[in-house]
Amino acid sequence: MNIIVCAKQVVDVSEIKVDSSTKKPILAGVPQKISDIDKNALEEAIKIKEKHGGKITVVTVGQSDAKERIKELLAMGADEGVLVVPPQNADYSVVSHILAGAIKKIGSYNIVLCGEASIDMFSGQMGPRVAGLLNIPQITYAQHVNVEKDKVISERNLGDKAVTIESPYPVLITVTKEINQPRLPSLMQILASSSKPIHEWPANDVASGKLEPKIKTIDIKGVPMARKNVIFKDDLDQSVTKLVDELAKVGVLR
Amino acid sequence: MVLVYSDDKKLTLELLNKGKELSKELGKKVTAICIGHDSFAKEYLEHGADNVIAAETDLHTFKAEEYASILEKIAKENNNEVILIGSNKNGKELAGRLAAKLDTGCVTDCINVHVKDNKIVTERMVYSGNAIAVEQFTSHPQIVTIPPKAFNPLPKNEGHKGEVIKKKFDFEKSPSKITKVQEMKTEGVSVEDAEIIVSCGRGFKNKDDIKLVRELADVLKGRTVGCSRPIAADLKWLSEDHWIGLSGHKVKPKLYIACGISGQIQHIAGMRDSGVIVAINKDPEALIFKSADYGIVGDLYQVIPKLTSAIKDKMG
């Protein structure tokens, strides 16, 4: 079973501070990591490999410092890494063409696994886009994956219902955060990962002629959050009375 | 032409309002799409659609590969400018695949959409609700997905008539098959529709203690209980229909009371549009107070019963 996992390097959103005057996020200096849900995708790949054998390749579209992050994925259990540095103005379309191109270059695969969305942009369109470009079936929001010889049986979580889908290979699956608990590599695994290869491919090689963005980012602006921030700190009875009076005054108690 | 599609009727009606507005600005018409039936066609026309395309197929269940193939055909035949898709889970996977097929741009979960220099400009929350990305299309068709409740439907106008175009479309069959559809365990809660929500988080020690929140919700006549991620996804004390946050439901009640919720940005992203936000937390440094109008620092096991009885007294 050959598996390709798409993993993105993102800023750690829980570490983002907001500029108090402009309300814009301060992104400079925020630590980078592999998007959480992509680690769930790799964990699922490792579980499949443990049962059925095969090879796991991780593909990352990102800056050259993402190599350090790819090493973590190799330590977890991926066999090889591929890094493609995108052109400067890469939108969702450009990245999807690079991923699809890299997957085609890797060649033989049964399953492509991705997170349902990245934790920074959370667009959720990358998996479906790549499946569309590869013209293979897609199973999104998978909360359960069961791999058999000729087909995969997977359960999609749609919130109000669970839909079970069977698909032949090759297939692209996006997973939810609930599907598993990603493992932490052991020291031995971390040491052993340094001998695993990371290939660097130029974007032009894998997605020549498809690197023109379809969308431009005009601004990343702050979120207006005008809250009163009134905190009642008196003794409890007084605080509760004051709160109830305020709520009645602003008209939400009726 | 502006195309509007969702597998959810209510969401389609909301999109039609925005679609109508965009189509006027672009000097085009707005068309609603039905796939596999035309039973909502009349309603779509009464809520602003200039016409309805009813794709006749023998498909009865949603598969993104097949629905994207049908929409691709419709979009190409009509030389579409804008495609609005309802941003539920099916809609998002449909939009992404369709964007690949049409080799065009797509922006998901837009909370604002307008026209500038004849191109669509969108706004969406990014970085876990810490910022808004403003993006503009440089290609077309322009695919935009819109979440529930972002816009209201237009009022019903029975006099608004239009054509219903029934047409067969060839599409690419998917080799996958749906073998089972199971209702997930829910308690029939619709947090999106609630006017008042009382929510619980990790501050609760036992599943039974959630009754404190229910009692408060009851006296508020809101009767709707929400929760943060750990309560629904990890501890499973409440079903996922209660879950409010980035991966759960996005809500905007007139009053939101967060009890024992620390205020991780993922949770804030789901409730930040609420009218009045109240936070109860024993940690004075809890992030939730930054996003609240009113807060009480204290042990929720003491605060909630007192608050419940005080509100009961106040409301008579």
C-alpha cells in the first residue's frame, strides 16, 4: 500500500499575538509547525502501513526551512520527504497544482491522505482540489478508515450524519482531528530519521505553466472585537446582582 | 450569470439574497440549481432567483465527484461569472473539486462578499479567528462558499416568477459507492437557531454537573446548551450538535454565557458574533474574559446556582 501524505508548515496559531492598536495579527517571529490535522493524516498512514506494508511519502509545499518540520514527520514514521518551494504569490490553486504535480511525479500510489483543513487558513479546499486535478475519487472528513486489498471503506463525519463510502484505489482521503492521536517519535526514531531522504523539487518541474494565481490577497486585517470587558470582582452575591441588572438593562432578559 | 447551489434548501435561500445583490451589481441574472429534482424551484423563484436550472439525473445521493461534474457542465454552458455554494461540509468539498475542474479560484467560508472593479472581493476568518483575509479574484468563474446564517433570505414574493429549465446533463460517474448513511447520535439541538445559549467547558468536573448549565438555560427560556470542543469531541458528555467553535457550529445568539470555558481562539471563532457575551471562570487570567462583555471571576459551582436563582427572581 503506497501512501502519500500532504503536510503543510503553518504558524502556530495559538502563539499569535494581536497588535493592540491596529488589531492586526503579528505573524513575524511566531513559531512554525506542521498543521495539527496533517499529523493525524500521517498517523493514519503509519497505521495502514503497519498492517499492510508499503511506503509513505510526505509532500510539503513550503519555504526551505520546512525541511526541519519534514524531519519530524520522517521520525514519526514516513519513509521519504518531498519539499517544493512555491513561487512568491502562491494561492490555493497554485499550491494544489504543485501538490498534484509532485504526486504524479512520485508516481505509484494507492492513497493520498490530507488533513481536512490547515489550522492557519482553514479553507478545506486543498484535498478536494488535488483529488479533482488527479481525477480520482475523494472521501472528505473521514473519522474512520479501513483499508482492504482492493478497496477502502471509510466513514465521513458530516456533523448530523455519518456516511460510509467504499472506494477502489487510487483515492484521496481527508481526515478529521478525531480520527486518531498522532504518536510522538522515540529518540531512536529521531536519530534514525536523519538517514531518510528529503527530495527538493523545483515548482517549475512539477507544475510548469500552472503557477499563475487565481486570487490575490489584498489585506490581512484585524478583527474588530469591541467588547465591554466589565468584570465583576465584588463578593459573589453582589457580582451576580450587578450582572443580572446589566443584562436586564441591555435587554437580553425577556 | 450568478449560479447558486446548496444541498440545503434554507442555505440556498440565504445565498439567493447575496446572489441577487451581486447579479444586480454585475448586470447579470441569478440562477438557482436543483440536482435530481425540481421540488424547491417555486420557492427559489419566490425568494429572488431569476430562473432555476433543474438538472435531471438519476442521482439520489450526494457525491462530490458527480455533483462537481454536473456543475462544471452547467457553468461552462452558461459562461458563468460567479458560483455561490453553501458552505456545509458537502458544499466545501464540492467547491474545491469544482474549482480544480474549472481551473479557477475559490474562496471558502466567506462572511462578506462584494464587487469591486467588476471582480468579486471576499472576506473570511483566518488564523483561528485572529484575522480577516481580504481576497480578490483575478480569474473566473469565481467560486465562493458561504456559511449558514451569514445572510438572511429575501422575503417571499409570490409574484416573482421565472423560468424553470429542466435539462439532462451527462456527468462522470464516480467509482466509489455509498454503503451506509447513519444518523449521528444527536439530541436534536440546533445551536445555530438559538437566541440564548449557555455553554460549558473544561471547568466542569463531571458529566452530571452539566445540569447546572441546563437549569440556567431553562430559566433564561433559551433552553439551549452549547459546549466547547473537549466536552463534545474528547469527553463526549454532550453530542456534537452542542459543539461551538471553529470545527463545530458557529453561532450568533443575542446572549451567550460561557461557563468554565477558557476561551481558546478556536472556541471564540464560533461565538464571537454573539450579541452579549458573559463569561464565568475561576481564572482571572482566562482568555475568555477578553472576548466578554461581562465576566464574573469565581467558582462556577457557586456562581451558576446563584445566577440561576437571581435571574429567576428578576424575570418573575
